[in-house]
Amino acid sequence: MAKEQIMDICLRRGFVWPSFEIYGGAKGFYDYGPMGALLKRNIEELIRREYVVDQGCLEVSCPTVTPEQVWIASGHVKSFADVLVECLKCGEPYRADHLVAEHVDIQTDGMSIADIKKHIVEAKIVCPKCKGALGEPYTYNLMFGTSIGPGKTKVQAYMRPETAQTTYLPFRRLWATGREKLPMGVMQIGRSFRNEISPRQGMLRLREFTQAEIQFFMDPENKGSDRIGEVRDIKCRVWHKALQVAGKDPEEMTIGEAMDKGIIKIPMIAYCLGRAWRVFEKMGIDRARLQMRQHKDDERAFYSSDTWDIEFLSQDYGRVEMIGISDRTDYDLTAHQNLSKVSMEVTKDGRKFVPHVVEVAYGIDRPVYCTLESCFVEEKGEKERTYFKFPTNIAPYTAAVFPLVNKDGVDEKAREVFNIIRDAGLFVQWDGSGSIGRRYARADEIGIPYCVTIDYDTLKDDAVTIRNRDTMQQERVKISELVCKLK
């Protein structure tokens, strides 16, 4: 029931809703409403502060429409595809490997078209919608095609399916801007587009989505981190490839232990996994429902020496990949160097080389949903309520201001308090209608951490009542100390 309850609040209170509703909608597209836009922005800002402020990464913002050459060089034109199968009766399309995985208890990552077809035939899989027979599986490129310019000047282009490639293209300028030092981190937060075959998982599989991708350009002979000590003691559920192959469950260990055992061989990957784990905890995501999963050899991209995901164990959707961390070697820069004929080489300590890249690729929309699921609380008993237990740093509003009554100067004093909080740069909501109990319930439901009530005593002692969302405890605080208390 969690999914239904969460989506009910999301629709009623303005977090998210399906796009283009008045025209019947379109699968794979969602609008963020007033609450959702603030929540999403706060999650993006949390990631930005983690990498740009704390780790000193450079930030770029690049176009979403990109010429075809970019995707020829990256390999997307040739191989960015899923296997599609269509119903011969009703025409409904399906992602073939997902269809097989739903009917046969096997891993389908990296499975060939021939093997997919074999399982469809042997398991007698038919169209889930109309029970019709399925056609021949075939590859389907996921990029949205478009063009740049009119007439004879028209150039074939695509909506980017990831932000990473547009971060690699200006490497020469970034190298100069970054004062020619390695490692050099570059972050981009922006929109990407994938024309998914048949998105059926709500916010988890979108055709237009937001990513936060960080590229750490590194010396191929030194993929270490001088801050590895900050993450060695973080304890995690680790599902490395040997456990998966053996059919065993994840093991709990520290990142330091995983490194010492040779499970995580690249220190920079270990460091990035640890920092990302802490980022998710700061979002309010339940650490008991997180795990680090290493890609097996048959599912890892051919150019990657090692790839890890951090997954959330969703009550309704199972394993949800929220971030991928990969050693992409020099594949991307070399590919663009070869096609563009522009050198991506750098010189360091008398050596000339193309930098390697350790990529940290966050989704944003998936962590938003996982945060909603993790922070959703349903309390039974005498004081029954449902609410989102968002950490203060990501909650859409820090506080709500309530005048006890809308007369006798109480409402005017409440407006003064509201303005003080707003002018301090905090997001604050006003609610002056209904009983205080109903106002508390409305604020709790959308995850506001603090409610500030102004009453008749405020007019005498210049103090307000702050009520904590999680404990429901109340305390009197002087207005002069209020902002510090909220912060």
C-alpha cells in the first residue's frame, strides 16, 4: 500500500503528477508540482554542495540538443539500444529482457537476442495485455532524433541520452580552467532523454529525466584519493560479483575492509562509493535499505575496468539503481579525439597521455522517489497520522507559520514573524485557516519540520511556540532567536 499512499499525497499536495493530463497523458513523463519542485531542487543542491563546494569540482551546463557526430564517437548511434518485442495482435511494445525476467527467474542483463527469443518460446510468453503472440525480438535505439537548422543546412542531431558526453567535449577548455591539475572533477546537472520502449515504473523509468553526473579526470597511473580515510569506516551491504555468481546475499563490511580484501580495487571508486552513500543518508534514505552492487563481468560495459551501483530496496519496485560509479578508462576522450581530430592528451611529469575518467552518475528522479518512500511514515494508534519525515535540509519548506486567530493583532504579528523567517532566506509557508490541529496535519503531511504558532502571549512576551514534526514536542522561543533555532 505504500506506493498508493505516497502517490495519493503526491497528487493531492502538489509533489508530482503525470504530464499532459488534459490530453490523456504520455507514458514516461511527470510534472513536479510546487512541493516536488522544491524537494527536487533541494536534493540537487545537496549534491551540488557535496561535489562543487566540498570536493572542489567545476560545474558546467551544456546543451541538450547535440550533433550526431557526438553520438557516433561515443558509440550511442550504433549500440545505445534495448531489445524490443511487439504483440502481433494488439501491437503493444515490450522491452523483451524485462518480459523474460518477469516470467523466468533468471538474470537477463547482457542477454543476446537469440537467448531472449529462446526463453520467450520455451516459457510460452505471450502479450500481458491481450494474450496475443509476440513477434521477433529486435534492437531499438533509445535516442530521440531531431535536427538543427532548416533546409539544406539541416544537421542530424539527437536529444542527449546522458550528460556525460557533453561534459567531455570541452575538456581542453576545462583543463585550462582547472589550471592543468589532476585529478579534476567536473559536474553537470541537467536533463537527459531516452525514448524508453514501454515505461511502466512511474518516476523510476522516465523518457525525460534529470541527472547529476560527475567526471573525475585522472592520471591512469594514479587513481587514488587523498581523502580515502574519510570513508574507510563506513559500513555497507556489499554485493560483489563473486557473491552474485555464487547466488549468495550481500555481506556487511566497511569500505576499508572491501578495499583490503581486494573487492574494491580502485581507491577513487571506493571513495566515491562512500561519499555517495553518505549523500543518500543525508537525503533521509534508510541505510538499511541500501546496498552496493558490483557489475558482473558479462554486464559491465566493455570499456569499464570496474562498475558499481548503489541500489535502494524498494517495497514496491524491488532493487532501484540510484547511482552508477565506473572507471571508464580513456574510452570517451579517445573516441572524441579520434573523430574530431582534436587532441585530448595532457602532459604531466614528462609523460603524455589521455586522462582516464572515474564517473559518478546520479539519477535525480529516482532518489526523489526513494526519498519519498524512505521518509514516508504511517503512525497508528491514538494519534494516527501519515507524513514525510524529510531531513530539514531537503524538506520543501523549513517552517510553517500559524496565527492562532486572525484578529486582535495576532495575525499582523504572525505576518511579521513570517517575514523575518522569509527574509533570512528560509522557505516558509503561511497557513491561517482551520483549527491548529488541522494545520499541523497539513504541514506534517508534506514534511515541514517545524510549525511556528503566534498567539496572544506573543503580543506580550515576543515569544512563539515551535512544534517539532517528528516528536510533536513544543517549546517557546523568543522571536529574536527564532531564525537561529530553525537553522
